Amino acid sequence: MSGLIAQGEKRLVLVTGRAHPELAEDIAKELGIELSPTEIRTFANGEIYARYDESIRGSDVFVIQSHPAPINEWMMEQLIMLDALKRASAKRVTVVSPFFPYARQDKKGRGREPISARLMADLYDTAGANRIMSVDLHAAQIQGFFNGPVDHLFAMPVLLEHFRAKLANEPVTMVSPDMGRVRVADIWSDKMHAPLAIIHKRRDPRVANQVSVHEIVGQVEGRTCLIVDDMIDTGRTIVKAAEALKANGAIKVVIAATHAVFSDPATEILQSDFIDEVVVTDTLPVPEHKRWDRLTVLPIAPLIAQAIRQVFTDGSVTSLFDGAA
């Protein structure tokens, strides 16, 4: 049977939705298996149908689905896949959601708002997920929204390896793009043996994806500034940060982010003269028309495959990051 690794009486099955099949194929290749054949189609009215072409009874199943736009369609597809697995008597089902959907809505900022990240966790639970695996959650508290285990993976080792080689001979300053990312930037600062700078910014609550940069705390003049964030959406925030850094004497501005959301017109905005390089991972698909010569996309499949193997063998996912980088 395809898509299987056997260990004693346990069987590992890898299935994928249609949002980012290339990533799923790369993960399967890292594990040395094939994806389990799955029939998924969309009816004329938009309803989604999913069926597995081989028995998964008693299997340890990992359901891979990225969540680019249209995010609601891919979320619904994954939920339907989960329901099919539950009804097909899978022994354990793990959601592999490299980019957790609705992660930015993790708390109430004002009255009468939803906590949509919690809703997503509840939907996974109801649909039949026993476990969730995700990369660089926007907020660590999302781990507490799900009733079962959550494996929170970190892309830092993948990104650090790239930058240690690329910026080895340059004076680097790590930059947090806002106060909420200071802890992450501080960890990077220790790993890169580089000083830390912080950008203080203020958002206009009336306008989505708009931000004003106010001041920079830290030494950036004459240095290569490496901004670290979990995601890039439209790119407006990052470009404003890069502009402020260059205005304060930075000789180069490089961006590191795990999730390339790249909502339009991100690719045009990110090709700004204020940004020298953008480095992301492929947790989300980055099609050719959204790539340019100063963009580097690093593979996340090896990390996810290692985590899947640890979960399947009842090993330690945390051990993948102990003393990492």
C-alpha cells in the first residue's frame, strides 16, 4: 500500500489537500514514502468531496494542508478530509497545518470581536483531529486552544543556517518590527551574536494593513539590519520598517519571515529599494509570478518530516530544537 511506513502494528499514512501539493510531496520524499491516493473534487456549487482510495483503518494519519488564499476553501477541504478519516476508522489523525489559519485573531482587542483562532481549533477537534502540528504560530497561546497535543515547530534553525552563511562577514543588527516580536528577535540576537534594535510603530485601527513607524531603539547606523517576523502579508509594514532603518543609516536591510502570505500587491511592494533581500520558507506556496530576484525561498519539508517521524515513533519533537542552531 502506498503512503505507509510500518512500525510493529502501527502504520503511518500521509495525505494532502490541494492547497500546496508540492510541499506534501517534498515531505513524503523526506520520509521515503508516497502520498496515499486521495480523490478530492469540487462540485459546481462549491461543495467539496473527499474519499481515500485505500484502507486507512487503524493507521496513524497525517493530513497536510497549507492555508493560502482562498483560506476558507482550504480550511473547509481539510475539515472534510478529517471527517472522512474519522469515519474510515483511522486510529489517530494529526493535522499538519504549517501556517495556522486565522492565527492573527488570537484574542479580543475590542468588544464584540471573535477569537477566530480558537474557533479553528474547535473545528479541527470536532472534525476528528487528535493532534495539531504547525510552524511558528503567530501567538504561542494558540497551543492552549486545542484539547489535544499541539506540536509547535520553529523555522529558526532553517533560517539561521542561511543567514549565518550569508551574513558571516557583515556587522549585523537584529531588528524586531514591533514590540510584540521582541522576544523572538532577542533569541535571534543571541543565536547570531548580534545587537538588538526595536521599531516602535503605531497602527491605525480604522484601516487594515496600515502602519506608521515612529522611532527606532538601538544601533543601526552602518550595519546590516535583519528584520525577523513570523509572516509577510501585504508587505507594507516591512517596507515602512526598512525605510526607517535606511533613513537611520542602515547600509543593508534583509527580511526573514516564515510564512509568505504575499497578499496583493505584496510582490510589488517588497521589491522596494529599501529592501535588499527577502528570505521566507515554503510553508505556503510561492508561485513563480510572485517571485523576484531578491527573494529566497527555503524548504521547510525536512523539518516537518522530522517532526512527523518523531510523533509516529513516540519520540520527542522538542528534541529537534534542543540547542538548535
